[in-house]
Amino acid sequence: MNSQQDMSYDSNNSPLSGSEKTFPPEEFLNKINEVKTLLGPLTEKSSEYCSDDAIARYLAARNGHVKKATKMLKETLKWRIQYKPEEIRWEEISREAETGKIYRANCTDKYGRPVLVMRPSCQNTKSPKGQIRFLVYCMENAILNLPDHQDQMVWLIDFHGFNMSHISVKVSRETAHVLQEHYPERLGLAVLYNPPKIFEPFWKMVKPFLDPKTRNKVRFVYSDDNVSKKILEDIFDMEQLEVAFGGNNSDSSFSFEKYAERMREDDLKFFGNTTVSSTSALLTSSDSEVSDSTEMKHLEDKEDAKIPNQTADS
């Protein structure tokens, strides 16, 4: 390709190594407590989402700025109250998954990070809302399958058979928004495998929607370029990686039936059911709505809260 400055591997700006997560840096510990003070009392459900590790990710996404990190986290809590990602079940989004356009690979990378395989050419639906809801389900499922020593995942995006009709600027913008605003520091590396030349103008359109940290995690790999191929060799056991990505595993091709069974098993394992029960649905429309509206009001009322004797804008 001629213009490979934006679509190539820069050996001097390597992606995150995928090393095991550590406890929050010392300078973040006080800031974590400041964020907690700004958040104030939370419901049990929201509190579960505001662990020290989670707050540290929001602080990292906002370069340690307490007020900005708190605002970002509040927006995520509001989004989760309204969108209810934890209530999405396989049966709701299985139609989106039929062609294997997004699925969690059977293998992890060398660091134990779950891998989401994405194939834009397998797009099979027209609804942006449905596509984003499916992505959120996949993100939530990958997070639930994280080992204790990891908090990030890898995306492998295969451009085989790709043309511009397979991709939407609107969906790509919303994907970037959901990933960056509600799942900060969850992406460790995104590998774009064999993107064609026609992808260049689309990448130039989408690139401004990505913050610098996210852009720095994107790598372009070409099967005929030994330098860029080393990215995959460095982070994957090539015996486990799919043949489609230059690996040696010929038994890992996508099967909808087998994958559906895996996801149903995950729904049972993590939630105890494969659908949101009628009782849960009734609660969602009655009792939980009262709880949710109270939580939303609380988050909005705390917008201008101050931390006593602290500089929350540090």
C-alpha cells in the first residue's frame, strides 16, 4: 500500500504488552477515594461496578483527572441503568451472531486475554441498535470470562471479503463511543488483519473519533508483511490461532450451533438463566424502575459535589 503511515506497524510505538494487571498505582489510591467521595452513596448494583480497579480504569482514561473521571463514571452508571447490559441474553441477540461477525475465540492470547474475532464482511443485519446491542453482549461476555490477573481483551478484525457496503460510519462512531466511554481500558489491542486499500478513506474518517489512547492500541497486520505479522507471533501461540489469521489451528472455524451452546452455558453460569425471566421483566417495569429513577436522580444531584479539603480537579 502507498499510504502506510496510518496503516502499518510502527516498531517504535508497540502496542501494550498484555502484561498482568497490577494494583492501582500509588498516586491513584488517593484519587480513587476522591472519586468515591464525589460519587456518594450508590445502590448495591452500581457499587458492584465501582470497584477500585474499575475506578482506576476511569482515572487512567482521563489521565488521572478526578472530576473528569468521576463524570465519565457517572455517565456509565446512568447508561447501565438505562441500557441494562447485564440483562442481555444470548436468545435476544442470537440472530446477530448467526454469521460469526463477532464471537469470542476458543483461545486467549499468551497473556490470558479473551479474544473477540470480528469479520465485517459477515454483516447480516441492518439495525444499528441491534448491532450495538450485540457488541455490548460480546463485551460483557468477554469481561465475565477475564482471568483474575487480567482486565483487558484483544480484538482480531478479519477483512477477508470486505467491501465498503459491510461497514457503517454511524455504527463505527457508536462503537467507538461505547468502547471509549463505557468500557475504558478494556481494550488491550485491536489487530486489523489484511485491510484492503479501499479501507484507507474509511479509516481516515473514523480515526478522529478515537482518542489517542485507543488509536495507539490499533495495529494493522498484513499476511505478506513479516514485520507486522510479528505482532501476532508475539502475543499468540500460533498453534492455537485460527488459520485465517496465519495460525495453525484448522479446527477453530466458527460454528453457530457450537457457539450458541457456549453462550447459553455462559448465561447459565454467570446469570443462572438464559433469558430474563417474566418476574425480572415485571420488576424492570415496576419496582426496579423506582430504584433506577432514584439512582439516576442521585447521580444528577451529585454533579456539582465538592471534596472537602481536596483538589478534585487534580
